[in-house]
Amino acid sequence: MSISIPPSHPSKRDSNGIEYIPKDYVAVAESQEANFLKLMFDEMHKSIEHAEDPSSAEDIYQSLLTDERAKALAAHPNGVGIKNLILDQIYPQKFRSKEAYEAYQAMVKGNGKPRE
């Protein structure tokens, strides 16, 4: 017997117009969320008592593992919410429409000059 889990797709009401945000903005917000999560995971890891001092190889491995955990959590459509807060500040809701997105794309393709 197998259990199938449906893929997670953000619903229209949960997306908040994210499909109309340029990918560069989303990437910046996602990387900031990942940085915050890495910092949080590092601080949580410091609170654990270890029987012996970890080797430098173990420190490197732990650091890489923490980086990947933070990136994976930040890449989730909903993340932990920091990405959405950042996007609300750098790309407000009033710009999240098909028309505004197309105008932005035209401006980028025209080397910063809006096409008329």
C-alpha cells in the first residue's frame, strides 16, 4: 500500500500576486530569509551541549548542512514568512498585476527605457 501526497501548490489567495513579482526580487527576498534562518539555526546549534569538541571537518560539515537546510526552507513557497514581509516592502501589492509585470519586463528588455 502506498500513500500519495499531492504536490503543494500555493492557492490563489495565498500567492499574494507573487507570480507577478520579477524573479530578481524574489531571489533577493529568499536569500535574506535563508540568511536569517542560517543565523537562527547556528544559534540553536550553539545551545546544544556536546560531549567533546567537534573537529574542524565536523564544523565544516555542520555549516554546509545548516546552509542547505536554510536554503531548502526558504525555497518553500511559503517559507517561514520573512520572504513575504521583505517582498511587501521592496515590491508592494499595488505593483503586483499582470500589466505592471509586463511593463517591468518591457523596461528591462529595453535597457531600462520603457517601450512606447
